[in-house]
Amino acid sequence: TVLCDVPSGTNLPWRSLSVSIPGSPERSDAATVQSAVVRVQATIATATDQGTLRHADEMVQALEGATPVAAGWSCGPLLQVGMGSPYMSEATVQTANKRLSVIHISFAFTAVRLP
């Protein structure tokens, strides 16, 4: 697993979010209202499984139910829709800990374009 390009000297834990916004073919067919289900993927990496699970729990507590803000859109609350199990990965940064415990958490929310 490649954990993107983490800057050299960055200490663990590593946390990242990626957002997947649907393209035109995946959006609502309704002519007057455009809505989309937006997916947010969180990745957390620490040195131990226990640390990874602790940071994952903290992230879920912080994000679950939060309402994203985007100009021109009405957004619903973030809902956790999945979480994997921690797995072992090799660090892609020379100076980092060589043993990483990684977990992915999935969230989703509905966004409706404002007229």
C-alpha cells in the first residue's frame, strides 16, 4: 500500500482524507434539483494496531454527524458507512517507521445544489 507522498520527517500518526465527488453521469437525473452522494475516505497510519484503532475512533467521533459546508450546496451530515480492519503496510518514506498499521474509514453525505 502506498500512503501517498508523506513529507520526510513527518511523525506518526498519519491521517488523510480524500473526497470523491460524482461526475455528471453519476448525478441525479432530476432536471430541477441536482443531488449527489459524496464519499469521503479516511486513511490513518500509526505504529501499532491499538494506536490505529484509537485514532480511528477519535476520527469517527469527530466527523460522524458533522455537516460539511460548500458554497452553492446544501449538505447533509457525514455518516460512517464502513471501516476496515487494521493491516500492516511498509512505509514509503525512508525516515519513517518501517512497520505501519493502517486502517480505512468510509463516510458519505448527500449534497443538493442550491438554485
